[in-house]
Amino acid sequence: MSDEPNLDDFFPPRASLDKTPAAEPLGIVMAGSLSKGLDVKLAGKRLIEGLAVGRYVVIHGQGQQFFCMINDVALDNTNPLVEKSPPDMSNPILDRIHRGATVFGRVHVAPMLVLDGDTPKPVKTVPSHFAEVYDATEEDINRVFGQADEEHFWVGAPLDMEETKIHLNVPRLVERSIGVFGKSGTGKSFLTRILLTGVIKQRAAVNLIFDMHNDYGWEIRTEQRESVKGLKQLFGGQVAVATLDDESSRRRGVRPDFVITLGYDEIEPEDIAMLRQTMDLSDRMIDAAYLLRRIWGKGWIRRLLHADGEEIEMISGTTSIHASTLPALSSRLGRFRRFDFLKEETTDKPVEKILEYLEAGKSIVLEFGRYGNALEAYILVANYLTRRIHDQYVRRMEQALGDRSQEPRPLLITIEEAHKFLDPQIARQTIFGIIARELRKYNVTLLVVDQRPSGIDEEVMSQIGTRITALLDNERDIQAVLTGVSGAGGLREVLARLDTQQQALIMGHAVPMPVVVQVRPWDAKLYAIEGTAGDESLTLMADRASRTLYGDEGFEGFN
């Protein structure tokens, strides 16, 4: 009996009906190099129209797996004559004969990382000929970018993978300065809110946000005229709203935590020098400001604005200041009279107030109200406050002498229209250029938001650790963003083909490799997951109380 044949030896066991079928390969590697990338011939059944630049694939080599990004898509053939005399593809037999054999799709991929266990490693070689290429899975994405935890924050999804999440390493994000770039209307403020949400939620740093157009603190209107929450509504007591324009804030239903006023007697020539281009100040005018500060002391601006012709003539006659310089400087500085937040004298100490909140772990959104459209007001206030706060951080870091428990909290300063602060002609002298080059030496970094990265000094751009870039169509701006980035040629194509909104290329210190993301929506789901004050009923109660106290716009009081 034991010699009788066993049928199981001839027929393999039936496949389980519950078993997930093996993934079909996307194609095979045909040629390429480490420096220029790899050419992949698509499998005959794969539609080339289903692939897009920025998508991820994994190449299964003989001993390694290569994580790659598609940066070009092309059509190819084995017989050039087919281009001159195309076959009748309406014939199903001819279609089956030619498609995948005579004509086929080809994609160009750039190897980014080698997947070795849970730790991706740099690419130092290429896979062999005919290595199979597969679509990247959610597991592959998580092995590269990490999963949600105390250090990682969800910012969006890879292209064509809506259910997969891309996470940023937030502590690494704030270790160096950050840049958010994109042409007007691409959602830079939206991107910035997402980043700030991650920083506040993970408590990686406190934030000082110079909010030029009231886009971050309280309720915001989208381009579709829909109302969405700001950071104060999302995080409650973790965020404080300060304002230069109390009237504007209250008209919008915002009850600021404090109002900031500046005194003429506290403004120094260094604060004025930043306005050289914006207010058309000549070198002679800047030199005159320094001289007047030495002669007249702290009240030099107030005295200059009230000086009559006789006093100006006397100063010109007794100093090296040219006779026409002082009237011109007085005329330029006279524009400050439009700004109600500037007082001839004030007992307010805005720097001390801001540091008080920052030391308590509260981020600050400084709203400019109606002064947001006055670029000279924005530059003056941002420069004035940042210079003094940075000085305090330098002093406190030096006093700590390496005792980390005594160091001030890491501070992230957000500025818009960054090229006005970081222009090549002035970046080396400005406080913002200094902070960018210090690489968090004194626990201070920048988050710069700009639509013209080509206007930012090259040295400063090289120090920006993480760059989040929405659509750019100016060649100089694209070149500026990609300066110093490995594989810039392929990324240029990716960057030029982003959607006009809610897509961005992230590269640099916070991610292991460049990634194109569909940015997560700023909606009720985000409020519920990330917010600490996201209860809608509390928001409605606060809004109702605000209307009772201050009235709606146009409210004239109770009878």
C-alpha cells in the first residue's frame, strides 16, 4: 500500500480564496545610471495615462529595494517606422500585437533611498537590468516618512494615494529655518497654517507670527468666501492674539489678548535702515539718522518731525549733513503719522510682554489689521520686535552656559514678504539674515513665506533647512528654490507641474527625501484631530458673547 502513488504529489494544494493576489509589476528596468536616473519599460497592461510625475515606485533588486520617484513619462517604440505609418489600432488584433511590443510606455525614475529594514539609507548603486518595478504601497511610504507619533505630524498624502499619510518630523523641521514658497494664489498661508499647527501641537517651539493680512489668528475667509478657524480657535490658551489695530480686530469679532504700541523714542536708526528700499531712503539719509541719534538722543525722530526750517538749517550748518538731506528724511519719516500704533511717548513695553507669553509656552499671532497693506509698517514692526527679542535670546543663552534647563524655549518667527527682509543688498546686516545663518545657535529660527524666492539672498536660501514649495512659474524662482538640491533637474519638472492649489513639493531637513503632497484640508476633521479647543459649541458661545459685548459691525449700542 505504501508504494501506491499519492495524488498530492502531483497536484499542488488549491490556493486559498482569502489570499490577496500578488501585486502586478509596473514594469522592468531597462537602462540608466545613478546620476541621471533609470528608464523603466511599462508592462503591456499598464496604462501610461495612470502615471504622473511625483509618484513613488519601488524597484525590487536582487538584494535591495530602491525607493524612487517618477520625474518623467514618455512614449517609446521598437520600430521608428511605426511613427511614420501608424497601424490601424481600431483592429483589436493589431492593437494586441503592437501595444506593449512595438509601442510601449516608458517612465524615468530617480532612485532616492534604499529600503533596508526600518531605516532608509542613501542610494549608492543601481538595480540590475530587468529588475521589477512596483507601485509604492502605504507600508513603503510609512517606512520612509514615519508614522504619526510624538515627533511626526500629518501634512498630506502622496499623489494618487489619498488614503496614505505623509508625516513631517517636527523637531527636525524647527531645527533650521523653513521656507514656504509659491506664486500668488497657491495657498501659501494655508500651507503655513498647517505647519504651525504641527509645531504648536507637538510643542516643538513657541511661535511669533507677524500676521500681515490676519490669516492665522482668528476666523479666516477662504477664496470661496467660507469661514474657517484660526490658530487661536483651534488651540485656545496655547495661542495669544496681539494686535496693532484694536479697532479692526474687534470689528472682526476678535478679542485680542493685548494691544501693541511703539514709541518714537524707542525707534533706533537700525530700525529705519531696514526701510531703505520701501521708503526710498538714501545712504545720506541713513547716515543722518545715526548722527541725529547721537546729537539729540532718544527723541530724535520726534524732534526732527517738529523741527522748523531754522533748526534744520542750524543742524546742517554745524554737521556734515547735506542741507537737502534733513528735509527729505523728515518728509519720509512723516509717513509714520498715519500709524496710530506709533506714539510720541508710551509706557508700554511690548518686547517684555511678548517674552512673557513666549516663556509661558504660548505662541503669539500679531495682527496688523488695516496696517497690513502698508509695507513700511510691517517691516518696521517686524524688524523692531525681532531685533530686541533676538538680543534677549542671545543674552539668556549665554547666561545659561550650556545648562539646557535654563535655556529659553525654541522660538520660530514667521514673516511674510520675506524678500523685503532678505534682499541680497541688505540680508547680511539685517536681523533676519543673521538668524537664518545662525542655524538655531540661540534657539531662534525663521519661517519665511514668499512668492519671489529669487529675491532672497543666495546664502540665506542655502541655510533654509526645509523648503515647502507650491506652484512657481518663474524660471528664476524655480532655480532659486532648487539651488543646492540633489537631483534638481528631475524635481524641476515635478515642481512645474503641480496643481495651482493644495499641492506642494517638500524637501530638506524635515523629510528623508523630496515628496510631493496633496496638502490635507483645513476642515472640521482637522479641528477634531489636532485642536484642543475645537468644540463647536464653545466657539458659538464665544462668538455670541463677543457680539453681546461689542456688537456686530455697524452696531450702535443698546437702548
